[in-house]
Amino acid sequence: MQTAARVHEIAPFHVMEVQTAARALEAAGRSVIHMEIGEPDFPTPEPVVAAAQAGIAGGAVYYTSALGLPELREAIASHYHDHYGVTISPARVVVTSGSSAALLLTLAALVNRDEQILLSDPGYPCTRHLVRTLEGEAVGIPVGPESNYQLTADQVSAYWRPHTRAALVASPSNPTGTMLARPELERIAAVAADRGGRLIVDEIYLGLSYAEAPRSALSLSDEIFVVSSFSKYFNMTGWRLGWLVAPERHVRDIEKLAQSLYISPPTPSQRAALACFRPETLEILEARRREFQARRDFLVPALRELGFGIPVLPTGGFFVYADCSRFGLDSERFALEALAATGVAFTPGVDFGRNRPDAHVRFAYTIGRSKLEEGMRRLAAWLPTLVRT
Ligand SMILES: Cc1ncc(COP(=O)(O)O)c(C=O)c1O
């Protein structure tokens, strides 16, 4: 029997090919500089690990409500108040298995067969795969440096059709690390509302912002769906915990979906996450955020110096999306040849959409500064051997 059509239309991650090749090189004794990895290199903060251990030792291993532990929902709501100055009801917070599940629940609550979701291209690939899984259509809208690699309200308006249900933006974005300017976000929200649709904002990298005090889209309206995560800022990728803040009248439907999809988010992880908002944990995380910023401040000028095009300074997350077209190879070959020649691993643009992926690569600064420096030294020695265009 054949597998379902949706499976054939979901592309594998090409970064995995680079990662597999990188691991094979390492197994053969080569030193590899990993700039393809999309997760923080820092360990989960110690108070969080201790809270998990205490939770497990105390027997906290049973299912929770599908919406998550009430005290964690409250802690997340308080975090928005303390950190972003937004007051939200804990009743709107749904704790999920990573923001991946938050995206899935949101899209499952909104999208019918053949209905459209507008997304930026380049963008995070899983989102369009989730839309496809739900028999909807993800419409990738090409974005470039002129709009900070983010959707504009004019584009959302031009692409909106009667069967469009929502626009989804990620700020800061993966792969570009760029943010949506507040006035543009307001205009996009207004277009979506005018058309009777929705705005979904992926704020998974918002804690890792390096520009002015970051603002959550939640301060704009109670009608926006915001997804976020413990994975990145809180250094908890493998704990599989995130959350969604939904308009209150949708929470019951989302709860029904969550009950059926995975019953409850992982209980030991929720117990652990309660320690995330303690002052001692936030102090650790803020120091790490400053370290990410220092890495960015080293890496962007270093890559520009080598000849990569980075027209917009990334202001969040831990990625740099760089134009490599000057080096005369399509990005996938460029990434594989760079790996073979230098041991520096990074991600070709093909994972992020159809908008000039062959001309772009993504560097992750999820390694320490001395390794970043070593990576740049190796590329500097190799790049002149390529014919530049
Ligand atoms: C933009 C964006 N959204 C969502 C996710 C999903 O992350 P998680 O499920 O670990 O919260 C990722 C992961 O890399 C991402 O880059």
C-alpha cells in the first residue's frame, strides 16, 4: 500500500545531509566546526535541572491537564507581565510539546482543507509542512532585505484570497534572525483582521533579541495567536516544551485537539520549567543572551569581510543568513565542498523555501567564540581558491 500523498510533499531537511557528512568526517578523525546546528550549545540551567529531578523524585510523572500545569500557565502569564509589560490571562496560555505542537494546534484549529496560510519565503520549513499535513496550502511569499526578510502588510494584502485563513510571521526569524518592525506588524494585524482572518506570530526567538527592548505581539491585540518555546532562550530543546497564547474563546477547542493529539505536555519538563522564571535562572539566561550577541557581533563583520552578502544585521536568534552567490557555486554544493575542504559545516538555503535558496546559506552561532574564529580562519584560507563571480 502507498503512503499518503502528504508524505511525498514534505521535504526532508537538507541540513541533515550536511550534518551526516559532518559526523562522518568527525568519525574519520577530522575536526569539524558545527555552524549548522539550530540549538543553543549551553546546558539547561542548573536550577531547571534540579527542579526536574525534584519533580521526578517526588513522583510528578503523571499526565497533567492537556492545557498544562495551572501554576506553569500562571508563571508564563506573569513572565509576559514582568519581561514584556503585557498583561494576559493565564486562561489563554496553553502549554505544549515544544512550539512545534503549539504551531500544529493553532493551525489545526484554524485551517480547513485547501485553505491558505501566508508565510515568508525564506522561512522555517516545518510550518509549511504542518499546513500541508492538515491539507491546507502554505503560500510562500518572497521576502528580501528591503523588508528585513519579513512579510509586509502590502504583500499580505496582495496575496490574501477568500480562502486565506491567516498570515504567519516569525520575529525574530529562522533563518534570517531579523525582526518585524512594530508598525509593520500592526499593519499586518490590521489587514488580517479586515479580511476576517488571523495573525499567528512565532516568537520562539523573542527572548534572544539584541536590539531595543523587544515587544511581544500580545501587546497589540487579544486576537493574535502567539507561539513560543522553552527550547531556545531557556536552553531546553530536548525537553520538548513550549506554549501558545490564544484568544480565550479558542482555548476550549485547542484543549480538545491537544487531548487527542498527545494527552498532555511532558510532566517532568513542566515541573522543570517552573524554575525558568526564577531570578537566578534568568540571570544565567541573560548572561548567555549577551554571549550570543557578542558572537553575532564577531561573526557578521567576519563573514562580510570574507565576501558573504549580509545586507541586514540580524537582531535576534542565533542565525546569519548570508548570500554566497559571489563564490560561484550553488549553495548546496558550496556547503558540501566547504565542509569537505575546511571542516566548517553550515546549512544550504534549500531548506528554507524557493526564493533564491541556491544563493544563500545559514550560519548558526551556537558554538563558542574561539570555534567561530577558527571557522572563519579556515574559510578565509579556502574561499580564495574558488572562482569569484
Ligand atoms: C522559527 C521556529 N519556530 C518553531 C521551532 C520549533 O521549535 P520547538 O518545537 O523546539 O519549540 C523552531 C525550531 O528550530 C523554529 O526555528
